Amino acid sequence: MVTDAQKKATNAYRAANVKNVTVKFFPADREVYDWMRENGYSGAWVRELIRREYERAKGE
């Protein structure tokens, strides 16, 4: 079981170190959103796409 101290420490770590980005899909992008959800893609997949693009751009 997680103690209150562990919860507090986890929340403090996340507040200091974890960054969030929200992606909004407007009606014009609904088919892309639906495809992504139907195929089980998630934040990890989006991070990997961004990482690949970042690495490619660094190499140029």
C-alpha cells in the first residue's frame, strides 16, 4: 500500500520534473484521432514520433 509520504514525494517529483503537452484534435482531424484510438496508439507512441523527428533534425 502506498503511504501518504510516498504520494507526497511522487507528487512533488512530478511537479518539478514532468512536463505535459495536450494535443487537441479538431473536427477536421477526427479521422486521424479515431484511427489512432482504434489502433491503440498512445502518448508513448507520440513521444517516439517526436523523438525520431528530433534525432533526424539533430543529424542535419
